[in-house]
Amino acid sequence: QVQLVESGGGLVQPGGSLRLSCTASGSGFEISTMGWYRQAPGKQRELVATITTPGITNYADSKEGRFTISRDNAKNTVYLQMNSLKPEDTAVYYCYVRSRVLTFNYDHWGQGTQVTVSS
């Protein structure tokens, strides 16, 4: 079973930066894709970015450039560096991890961490 622990959310002023972290723990599985999604009030959850085990990244439109996703495979940890934050980036950010056991894939979600961009 995979447990995800997120950290790094909070309140930041427009133009500021935050770094989110998410660590996967457990045993008996292999981690493949890791990533971040977000959900703003009244909106659907949307992709922010994903990263594969060898480091191939995928960003949602308009996120690349201000947001950078990275991972430490030895620590089963994924990071999201967010710069030049805007009020419209305010949302709950969810960590996403796909694990693999034999030939089966499983999707896991973190509990979410609130990011609020406001002056």
C-alpha cells in the first residue's frame, strides 16, 4: 500500500514562490509517474505537471516556465517549484503517484495542500 505525505503549501503574496513536496512510502511496489494536480473552488481538478521515472516532464498549458516539477527517485519524492505566483494559482494542490505491482498499475492521491496567493 502506498502512503503519500504532502508539504509546502501556504499563503504567499502575488509574485512569490512556494515549493511543494510529496513523498511516497510503503513496500511491494514500484513508483512510475508522479505529478501534481490542483483544484480551485468551484472548478474541476486539473493537471499541473507530471514526471516519469527517467525524468520526462509534461506540463499543462501555461504552467511551464513558472512551475518546475522534479523528483528524487531514491527518496520517492516529487517536488513542484512554483514561481511568480498569481491569485489564479490559488487552489488545493494534490500529489499524484502511479504505482506498479507486477503488470498492474494503481493511482494514488495525496490529501491535498492549500496554496493561497493573496496580498
